Amino acid sequence: MLALSCMLVTSCRREVPREVPSIHFTAIPPAAAGGSDRVAPIAGRATGLRAGQRIVIYTKAGVWWIQPLTSQPFTTVGPDSTWQNTIHLGLEYAALLVDEGYQPANTRDALPPLGGGVVAIASVKGTGIVLTRPPKVLTFSGYEWDVRDIPSDRGGPNEYDPDNAWTDAEGLLHLMLARREDRWTSAEVILKRGLGHGTYNFTVRDVSGLDPAAAVGLLTWDTEGVEHNHRELDVEISRWGDPRIPNAQYVVQPFYVPANVARFTAPAGTLTYSFRWEPGRVVFRTVRGARPGGPEVATHEFTSGVPTPGGERVRMNLYYFRYASAPPLKNVEVVIERFLYVP
């Protein structure tokens, strides 16, 4: 009788159907020409997922590129089934729900089919009018440089206007921090290729009177080198909103390690800032005049935390330090006479 009762209970029980895995977008980036500095937030919701499953995001710019970085190919789904990240822009976007252990390709000509660890796929076109204008390119000191035209968070949220960077008839590079349409816009140029170990020289005309709310950066930066602090080596010229402090510093990132920052005073006149990057060692130096061998102003050697070469590229920028107590009094212009690299 007991066995019969158990059979009856079993036959009456109904299995709850398992929810079919699916992905939905709740925030879609704009459609734009791809580029290493063109980024925007993306977000969505995943349903019917199992423990350990994650999201893989791709952006289509010619081919499908994994997002946000090859070193960070996965996006975590939260307890409320939502996911979000910041990715590089393209014309289309795709999100894959994948099993634990799935290894995505860095680039793909087409999205993968379901199966083999892929349990759900969603794709969508970017929003708005397609921004296909290619980056503005300048030739300076024998190199080609992309001109930044999208925002960044360097020094706080800053917008960049391509009109703020140009070369004149003498071949000198001009960077401007300008107020346009009631908003401050910054300037940045980015070398099109990496150079690696060697000596980097930047000859800059007098910036001793630079507005305290402005900052000049002469640096290397690797967008994907998160684990190497973006391979960032900096010469920074700024008073960071405080006119009482020295106006320049050398930095091996991260800056919050006190031993990674060496401050000094850059005097009036044309100066050449440089750093010699070698395995496990970088030596910064500033001299008077337009040649690397001029009278020395400051020097500092770092032997700790020095990155190895990778995907870094040289950048030169002029931006508004948003944490200053007051904005710039007027437009700021900086002239860079020459960039010289010696292996």
C-alpha cells in the first residue's frame, strides 16, 4: 500500500520546465567607427542561466572584436541577472552567454553558432546616426599621430575636440585647451605605432606660466595593458589646481605609490623633457633648450615597477584638471617643437 501511494504521488507531480537561456540588451552603445579610444557603456539581462556562466561581448568594426580587452574577455552576470561593461565602439554589438570554461576567440569573421559552450546569442546594431568619420591624423616630427575626438576620464571627465590640435607652417605641434560652446575641450595626439625601449625626447616651449587648472602629459599608454598599469610612464606639467606646488613631475604608474613620483620645478624657457626606458629601469631628465644635451634642470631614476614594452603608444595631451578649485582663466595653448625617439 505504501509503494502504491508513492507511485501515485510521483505520477501526479509535474516537472517545472527549465527557462530557455536568453540575452537582452538594456543599454546599447552608439554606432561609430572603431578605435582604441572610442568607448561607451553597454548593459543587459541574462535569463535562464546556470551557475558559472558568463557573458562574452563582441564589437563589429570590420570583424568582430572581443570586449572590452583581450586580457578581460568575460563580463560577470550579477545576482539580479543583469550585466554591464564599457566597450569599444563599432557598428554592431553582440553578447554571448557561455558556459564556464569556454575560451572565446579574440577576433571572429562571424559570430559562433549555438553549442560548444555557447548557450545564447544576441546581437544589435549601434544606436543613432553612424559616426564613420575617421580620426584626424597629423604628421609631426616624422611620425603620424591620431587626434583624439572622444571623451576620457584623465584629470576628470574631459571632452576632446580635434580642432584643438594642429601643426603650423614650421611643423610645430600646437595643443589647445579651449572653451567652445560654453564647455571646456581638451587636446590629445596619439602615435600610430609603438616604439618600445629607447629614449623619448619632447621639446616644449615655455610652460612656466601654465594655468593651475591645466595639465600637460607626455607619456606612454597601453589601452589593454591593465595588469601592467597600462605601461604608463609620464612627464606631467601641472600645478594640479594649487599654484603653490612645483609645476612638474616624473611618474611610473601607479602614482599613488609615493616612490613612483618625483616632483620638480620646470623653469621658464624652452625645455626638453626625456626618459630613457630600459629593462627594469627608466631615467627621466629635463634640460634647458631644444637639444637633449643642454644644461640639466632635473633628473630621476626609477628601478621599481618599470613596465616591459607591449602595446603602448606615445601620447601628448593638454587637458583641464577637473578637480581644480577654479577653471582656467582663459584658453591655454602649448607648443611642442619636436618629438625625437632614439632606440
